[in-house]
Amino acid sequence: MRVVWLAGREGRLYTRRGGHRRRAAGAGRRLTLRFTDRLVVTLAHLRLGVPHEALAVAFGVDRSTVTRAIGQVRPLLARRGFARPSGIRLRTLADVFAYAAAEGVTLRLDATEIRVRRPRAGRPGRKAFVSGKAKQNTIKATVVADEHGATLWCGGHRPGRMHDTTAARVEGIDALLNAYPQVTVLVDAGYQGLAKDHPDQVTAPPLKLRPGAPPARQHAWEAERKHHSSQRIPVEHAIAELKWWRQLQRFTGRRELLPETIDAVAGLVSDRMITW
């Protein structure tokens, strides 16, 4: 990451100068924060939600320096992808489905919502972020996990009002299920439409019985529902790991930065999961 950050810094300096440097290498103002310090600042902000002002005091720099450092390191963390024990990193949904097809992994799919600030009154599209489930302004992210609760992919960032199935279809999961017919997915009741379109691949919990069903049928339904829930629960554990990070409990920054923040945190969580 340090090499990528240095390359980006040189690119910004090249643009600012309008060409190559005129002085010898090493000349000019020294960095107030090394890359390792910038990484520590970013991790402290993401994990603990430490304000920029407090981090600036701790490192003896200006607040704008901390803000700029986080803005430079966070995209690098977001682009790293999701780690697997074999050493590969999954960066797209297509990578996840190809990996699941090759390794015989049954995917667990779910969505999580993160509270954001309410848009200003009169702003177009203000109602798009109001979640019908949470009754709050949220942004929704789709999470894919394996049977151990390790995050394989987190993305599909959509306004909270969008339905889970719609968000999944917009991300192209329908096409990927058609392209990889051997891949199976476990989902919750919010993806009944996806399970109806792909009955051999997508398994949703059984529909609720009508009143007056025979006791034997009720017992069978309870057993089937409990079995499905126990098989799907790892994705809930994966979401819980993400929500331990302060920035994903309630995001108070600009909404445009939340998708990048989610990707950065999810990639870091995946690194920790493979070391267990």
C-alpha cells in the first residue's frame, strides 16, 4: 500500500507543478505524517470513531492534515478486496461466484443498513434514504459470506428505501446465477423473489403456513425453518463483525463517503477472519 500511496502522491505533485520536478529528489517540504502514521490515523478513525481534531492533537499536526491523510488512505483500503486463506483477494461479485464454483462454497446473502444523516429539507431524492424497515435514513449494503462467517464481498451500496431483492438484481446477481448454475445461495425472506426465479440455486425460508394447518405440518415447517436459519446464520455473524466498527454503527460524515468506508472496513475484517 505504501508504494501505491507514494505513486499517487507523486501524481498529485506532478499535476500541481504542471510537469516533472525541477529540484533534486528529496528537496522540498518534509512530510508531517509518514505513511505508517497515516495508516494508524485512518484505522483509529474507522474502528473507534476518534474525531479528526483529537487525532490531530495526538499526532501534533493540524486537523486538515489528518482529514487529508484519511482521505488518501481510505480509498487504498477500499480497493484491496476480500482476503481468502489461499492468498487470493476477491474484488468483484464475479470473483466471488467463480471462487464459489471452484471451491464448492455455498454462499450466504443478506443486506445490512447503516444510518446516515437526513438530507436537507427540500433536497431532491430526500425520501429515497428512508428505510421502510428501520424507519430511519439509511444506506443499504449487500453482504456475501461463506459457511464460516467470513466476508467474501460487501457492496451494492443503495439508498435504504430500495428492496433487498431489487438491490441484488441491480448488482447483476441474476446474471451470475445463470452463468454459474452450480453455485447455491442461502437467503432470508427478503429474497423470496430471487428464490422464485432460481428455485434450484437460491434457498429461502419456507413461507408461513395458513391458519388451521395440521399439527404435523406445523412441526415440519418449524423444523425446516430452524434448519434453514442455522445454515444461513454465518452471514449474520459477518454483518455483526462489520458493525463492531464505530463508523458503521451510525455514519455522520458525507453520504458519498460511506460506500468507500464500508469497503475499507469489510476488507480489513476479512483479513482478520482468515487468521482465526
